[in-house]
Amino acid sequence: MAFFDYFKRAPKSASLAKDRLSIIVARERTGTRSGPDYLPALQQELLAVIARYETIDLANVTVNLDKSGGCEVLELNIVLPDTPPPPPPRLSATVSA
Amino acid sequence: MSKVVVITSGKGGVGKTTTSANIATGIAQQGKKTVAIDFDVGLRNLDLVMGCERRVVYDFVNVIRNEAKLQQALIRDKRVENLYILPASQTRDKDALDPEGVGRIIEELKQMGFEYIICDSPAGIEKGAQMAMYFADEAIVVTNPEVSSVRDSDRVLGLLAAKTSRAELGGPAIRTHLLLTRYSPLMVKRGEMLSVGDVLELLGIPLLGVIPESKAVLQSSNKGSPAILDETTDVAQAYLDVVFRYLGQERQHRFIEEEKRSIFGRLFG
């Protein structure tokens, strides 16, 4: 009912804006301003190593560097192809830098 | 000693040209020889906002291409002494501005005794915007309290730190200032708009001033007369504060809190 909606506390849109911005701004800064530029090379070399043992698809690989608190987290996510024997292995490594 | 100041933002429509016109006018009013350069090649508007569009004969690109002398392209403001405008070209050639040409003109302006060279940047982060910031000593980043504008301002801060003459030659970092425009204290109070504090926290650069949302901005561009010239408006007062603060005077920040109105004001205002 509209009458009761009037008293309902809607979340303030300004704080929503601030939260969304702090995430996106922090993420874009790691990419452009302070982030290391070796990520693409690192990705290539890691792939070369893994490719010796497994056939992998480039589209199924992501390399991310995130800052959480005081430490940087390098996240490497590789989805290995669906090949027997099941179940499809999923390799995920997290290295603290 | 001359200072090259870029007025930039990334996002369009936040008030770069309005700010360029008002700050250049305000600084010139204080007796400093000032020029405002329009870097928005193809979409020139500073001449219109400053009311000298009918006096444009030669432009920035003509001077770079040696088709005209700098003195021929500079327009002297009729209201304020010491104030000059260098209009942009309406050419569609994207490569009309190059670092050599722009650097040469800025050097020539310094030789002519201009103390403040205000570079009005186009929107975006492409070549035009990069040319406007390339030779800057200082930057005024114009931002609206709104998500896309804040995000773009942060991107521009990244460019200022990397893609400028100072950054490339390893000189001291460009001094950056935040100018928050179109601010509505009432909406901030209601929690419907990012506050000055929010934006400062997100961008992390010092605050030069806050310009309130006001009809006076549109009215002044309608007339082609910078708002700062009519001292009765809040926008003029806000820009005057900005100019004095920029020139080194202490000024309390205003227009951040909603003005307290009396009960009569509320009933009859």
C-alpha cells in the first residue's frame, strides 16, 4: 500500500553509489595505475607449462590480481577440458604475493 | 612565471567549459594576464560561453599550421582586462593538434607574458584530451557527484600521472585539484547524492571548491557572459571563492550544507 510505503525506509541511493564506486575504482586502479604489467607474460608462461601436460582452451583461463586488505592476491583460474576419466578436474590455485 | 592549468574531467557535460570560462575570467580580474585555450577541436564552445563567437577569425589550428600569427588568433575580452581567448578550430581533422605544435604555442604564450594558461579539455581520454593535459603544471578535475563522472575522473587522474610531459620526463607530479560541480546539499542531506566527503574519499585529491547546482549557469551561457561577472548569484560567489583559493588565499568552503531558511522563507520562498 502506498500509504505504508511512505514510511518504509528505502536504502539510500547515495551510499549504494559510494559502495559500487569504491569497488570499481579500486579494480581499475590496479589495472592502470599501480598494477604490475607482467600479468600477460605470466599468463603465457604458465599456460606453456600446463600445455605440456594438458590440452587447454585459452578462453577458460583467467589471471587476476586483487588487493584485499594489506595483501595482494594473485588468482589463477584454469578450467581443464572435459576429458575422461570423470569428473572434470578444476584446478584453482591461489598464491599470496 | 607562467602556469599551465588543464581543466579536465573525462566525462562530458560536467562543466569543464563553464569552469574554464569562470576561472579564467576570475583570475584575469585579479590583474593576472590570462588566456583560455579551447582544445575541443571540431566542437568549439568556449567562444560561445564567453560571448566572443562572432569575433573568431583565426583559431588554434591555424596558428599551429602557421596560417596565422598567434596575435591574430587571440581574442581580447571586452569586459575584463588581461583576459584572452584562443578559440578551437572547427576542422574535423582529428590529428590537427600535435605535441610539437601545442608545445610551441604554449611556449610563445609564456614569452608574451601570460601568467595563467588555462587549457579547456575536450571530453574523453583520446588525443584531444591528452593534448590538453600534456604540458600542464596543474590540473583542475571537474566532477559531478554522480557515479559515471567520479569513475571517469579517476581514470583521468591515472592519465595525468602517466601520459603527460612531466610524467614522461620524470618531473614533479602535476598538482591536482578537485572541483565538485552541480552539487545539491539538499539531495546530499536526503541521502540521494554522493557527498563532498564521499567523492574526496574515492578520488583522494584535495578539494578546490564546490559549485552548487544553479539556474545561473544556464542563464550565463545563454547570455555569453561568465557567471562570475554577476556577483549576486551563488555560482558567482562559489567561483570567486575558487579563484581566491586557487591564488593562495584562505577561504572557507561554502555551499556544502543546505542553507537554513526561516519558517517565513519556507512558506513564502
